[in-house]
Amino acid sequence: MAKRTKKKFKIGFLGGVGEIGKNMTLIEYGENIVLIDGGMSFPDDDTPGIDAIIPDVTYLRENKSKLRGILLTHGHEDHIGALPYLLDEFQVPVYGSEITLALLAAKLSEKKIDAKLITVQDGEKVLLSPFTVEFFHVCHSVSGSFAISITTPQGTIFHSGDFKFDYTPVDGLPMDLSRFGALGEKGVLLMLGESTNIERDGYTVSEQVVGDTFDKIFSDNDGRRIIVATFASNISRLQQIVDIAKKYGRKISFGGKSIAKVADISRDLGLLDIDNKQLVQIEKANRVPDGKICLVVTGSQGEPMSALSRMAYGEYGKIQIGLNDTVIISASPIPGNEKSIYSVINNIYMLGAKVCYHTLKDIHVSGHAHKEELKLMLSLIKPKYFLPIHGEYRHQFKHKELAVSLGIPEENIMITEVGWMVEVSEDGFSRLEDIPAGNVYIDGGVIGDNVEAIIQDRKTMSHDGVMIVLCQLGTAAVSEKDIDVIYRGVITNDDFTQCIKKQVAAVFKDKKIRKLPRRDIKDRVSKVVKAYARKSMKTTPMIIPIIVTK
Ligand SMILES: [Zn+2]
Ligand SMILES: [Zn+2]
């Protein structure tokens, strides 16, 4: 019998578990690490002014010599968005499909970063000793998506990537189920499976169905201008829009930086087929009669700087929305974006246009497997151990329940969190000591230090304003005349100001205070003002004491 290897593989989570975003998983075996994906998260109301959130990669930094390569499942931001901030430091080969790497390369060239990008095909095997990596084409809302298997001397790990089973995909490339079955038959020790749509029953609808919905809208809106907002990276969706526009004799115009860029990249790669004659520059779109043009624009999530939002608020000089427009928003709101999307929709209605959005059936289909498809994937792969990923806790929890219902023993499934390191051995799963992990905030393209404190300051200022307390110290005792209070964003009145002055002056009655270091004097002043503001004004503004000598 072959001697069993002592080494065990470990899986570390730098992101993408307990959250949807910044996917980054590491697989470590002995002195070797491969990374799957390097994604970012988008900021929300809790992170005002932040441009992007990327994973903390301290662990990789400490183990840099072990890193053999980065494997990319697909080109969505939550899978590649962190790499422009990391590849300068970690100069290892990056493997992905042609379109994934083209999307990444466009980001890298903006930052003038060189990286070793290696294109892999569906079915290709790559040896990153001791790992053998194999790529499996999956259907998703961006072309060139992969699931990945990684074989280690201890067994095979399968990572589902983001996927759905689409038997009639627009690009004519369905998934080869027999390969997934064969992999499962050979034996998969551990599967990491995406959980995004575990709460949705049944199956996803094929992308083709969206085409039928569009066809109907185009035929019902003869003579009107049509504006479609959709995700830039969904090339199959773009292709369907282009084809239907062509069928109805309409030209196409792209509005918004990201959509124009993706259209260019995918045309170069032969993934998007548009006749030059059908294309019109957005600047010239107004010259085409309404019934002969279709504008394809960014902004399906109500993003404030997108083309659609700016059109809705009348800030997009080239195009004004009016009575003869039909606007199609081909997307579902990502949770958290509802408010901005609905305000865009409200504004478009106010401008007199018609709007078709997610309340209309099949105007958008998800790229993430529903429950029955997740069952199918687990049944094909038949893993011994299972880690639900790409979801918040409840998604992971429900995916675990689903796996149990399919016969995977509960003790062979683990719900992990960011920073967890898990080892698989003959005795089962074990959680090792956590690795450093968390959020790194990007503001203005810069990785900042101590950004958590800055975000807290921004939140305090935006909720409760700022109060500057200026104290002038002379040789005489400090009186109310020596104190000035300046407010920004604080609702107040003269009485409050007087009281604050009185209280701050009282601080200086203590003779010893003037002998203290400036920092300590400021702390005392802050404390008094803060206590007063909280008690009497029922607010907690940011307080900035300034002490000057007269
Ligand atoms: Zn995705
Ligand atoms: Zn994703």
C-alpha cells in the first residue's frame, strides 16, 4: 500500500465567506500556496467616501515565497477587483480565461502595472507543483467563467466559481456535465460551492429568455427611442440586445465608460459581434431618428455616476430623456441598491418616459444557480467534505442544510468566516488558528492607513457635524471672552454657545491645568464639551479643541 503523506492541505479565507464580495481563498500544501480569485467589495453607507474594499493580505505577505500562482474563476469585480492593488507586490503568474484576463489587463494598464497573465482554456490542466489545476467552463453572467479543480497529493479540491446551469446559453457553450460527473466519480475530497441564490427555489431561467422579453418590448415600442441599462460585463446580454436591435433596424450606441470598454474588449476577442455599420458614437446618437436607435448604457444599479443616473437627473449633456423614450433596466437590484434604483426610475417617469424594470417578468435572469442547480452540482461532484462559500451566513447555513439533505454528513460541512484556516485530514475537518484577515479600504486609488478611524470620523461629521472650540490662553485667567465656538452641521443656539463657553472657562479655573501638556488640555476641553452636547443638545458632534497662546 502506498505510504500516506503526512502533509495536509489547508484552506484559508481572506474574503468571500460571511459576505458577498472580495472573494479570495488560499490553498496551502506544505511550502506551496495557490490563490483562487482576488476580488473587491463595493463600499456602502457604512463606508462613506471609500472607493473600494479589498482583502487584508498580511498572511500572503508573510508567506510570499510560497505563493505559486493566482487562479481566476471569472472577470467580475468581486473576483478580480483587488488585483490591481496587489499584483505589483505579488508578482506571480495569474491564470484565467481570455476575457477574464482582458478585463483584468484593462484595469492593470490604467495603473501601469505589469503582470504575468497566462490564458487557459476550458479543459486545460496546469501543473503548479505540487498542485495540478484543471479549469471547467461554467455558465455565468460573464463569458469565460470557470470552476476549478486542484489536485494535491492528499486529494482533489473543487471550487465551483460562480455558476448556473444554462442548457441553451446565448454563446452556444453549455456546461459539459459529463466532465463534472467524471470528476466526482474519480473522487473529490473537498468542494467549495457558491451559495448566492440558495434562497431561490427551482432553476434559473436561461439567458435566452431575456432575449424573448426584449424582442417583445422592441416590437411594442416601434418609433420610440429605446435605452437599455444593463451590467457591462454580461456580454451575452449585450449580444442579444445588439441582435434584436438589428432585427428591428436600430443602430446601437454605448453610453458609459465601462460598457464602452467591455464592448471594445469583447469585440477584439471575437466574443461580441457588432457590425461597424450598426455602431454610432453616443455623441452622434441624437442625429439618428428615435425609432432607429437603441442606447445601451451603464447604471442598472442606480450608480450615481453612471450614464443612466445622469440622464435621469438631466446631467448627461448628450442625451435628454423625454416623452418618446422607453427605458429598459435589465437587472435586479442588488440588495442595498434599491433606493438609488427607485429614485432613478421615479425621475425617468417624471421626465415622461416609459420604464420597464425588474417588476416585468424575465427582463433579467440571474447568473447564480438556484437551489435545484446547487443540488445538481453537489450530486455530480459528490464531495466528502463541503464548504459553502460566496454568501452571507444565512446563505452558507442554508447551503449546508441542502448538502445534509443530499447525504453529506453534517460533521463534514463547515460554515467558515473571513480569517479562518481549515485543515482536512482523515479525522475530518479542523479549524486551525485564524490568519490575519479583514478589510483594507481604498480611497482615491490609495491604500490608506488607519482608515477605519477616518471612516468613523466621516460618519460622525455627516450625522452630527463638527464643533471647533478655540481657547486663547493669556497671562490672565481664562474667561468666556477667550473662548470661541464654531459649528458646522450642528443645530444650536446662543444659549448653548454661552453654556459651552462657561463650562470650558470653568475647566481653566483649575490652576494646574495650564501646566499640563497641550494634548491633555485638549482632552479635558473635549470631554466637557462632549458631555454637555450629549446631555443638553442630544447630539455627539466631532469636537476639535484648539488651544492657542495670546
Ligand atoms: Zn460573478
Ligand atoms: Zn461573485
